[in-house]
Amino acid sequence: MLSLKKINKKLALLVTSTVLLVGMSAYYITYHSFLGGNGSVVPQEAEVVKQEGTIKITANTNLVQRIIHLKCNDEEILRTKPTEKLVGLTIYQLQKVYQDWTFDKFDSDEVDMTLRVDNYCSEHADNMFIGIKDGSVAVFYGKPGPRAILKEVTNISTSKFMTQDIEELRQGIVVQSKEELLRTLEGMQAR
């Protein structure tokens, strides 16, 4: 005869196995009926939002390119439509075309991207003038006014200049080339 302990162990094992089998069957039936047999958790009538990698540039996408010039801290903003070569690209493909750019926004309506460059904007790079800084003749990038950037202070003191010359320097003497800049500075140094 079997001992009572052995019978209880076999019975406990049988009951546990049965409960586990019934539970797994119930889970499968419930899960399968919830999915409707198509294997998709999303109902068929629901609209799924496009994932990041599937959004593409269209011919109507607005491209906003922001260029920040680090030496003068000026910002240029260019708003354009994409060329034919860009239409149809995803963000990953566009990042390969614009490798040094940071993408701030990317969707089919608008792409915002920023490029930081270690130079002057065209206004500051293409224009220079001579003015006054701390009682000395100085050279500035840009056009005369509050946005000018100091390039260098010379050792030419304005203390011996005539009032008219000082006023002209305060207004800013625009020079068109480095040669004109050097000639003008040499003339001031000779005074």
C-alpha cells in the first residue's frame, strides 16, 4: 500500500499541473479572442501615428535653416522649400546630407535645423571701419553702429587729432579693402 505522504504529493502535483494547464489555456483563449485572430494589438480602424523613421520630406515641407555665426553671435534664418533631391528623405537620410547640422524639428510640414559656424556673418566679414576705442584709433568689423565688433586697438592716440578728425572717427570711417585700411592708418600715425 502506498503511504499517505506519497499519495498527497502525487495529488498535489496533479492538482498543480491541472490548474497551470487550465490557466494557460484560459490565457491563450482570452488573448486570441482579444486580438481577433489577426495578431495585431491595435484595432484595424485606429490611425497609427507615423514613427520618426517613416516621416518624409514632401515638396510642401518648409525648410528653416538657422545659421549661428559664433564670432559675432549673429543669426541668419533662411526659409525655403526642398529641392527635388530632398523630397522623400527621412530624418536619417537628411542627417547624412546635412552632417554638421542639428535638427530641432522634423515633420512633413516643417524641418528646423541649426548650424553653428566659427566665423563672422557676411555683414561683419565683408565690412570694416576705423573708429575710436578708449582714446585710441581702433579697427572694427561690420558697419559703424552698436553692432560693430572690435578687431584691434592700435597704438595711435587721438589726443593730438583735430576736433574734426575725432568727430569723423566717432562716426566711423568705412574702408573698402585692407590696403585702404593700412594707408589710412599710416596717414593717421604720421599726424
